[in-house]
Amino acid sequence: WMDEYHGGLKKYNEYKKQDSEHLLETTGKELRKLMSWVDEEA
């Protein structure tokens, strides 16, 4: 982890981007928009 951190988090950021574009994440984001009681910033 320390090597990754000191190396600029290249792999970490790649994995994070892949996760954010996953169907489960994108579907959840759309569903949360429909839920007025959900605070996205929390």
C-alpha cells in the first residue's frame, strides 16, 4: 500500500474509476435520485 501511495495511486485510481462505472453503482445513483429522503452528500 505504501508503495502504491508513494507511486501516485495509479492502480488505486484505476480500480476506483472502474468501480464507479460499474452497473450496480450507476443503477444505485439513478435510484437515489428518485428518493427524496436520501441526502447524496452524506
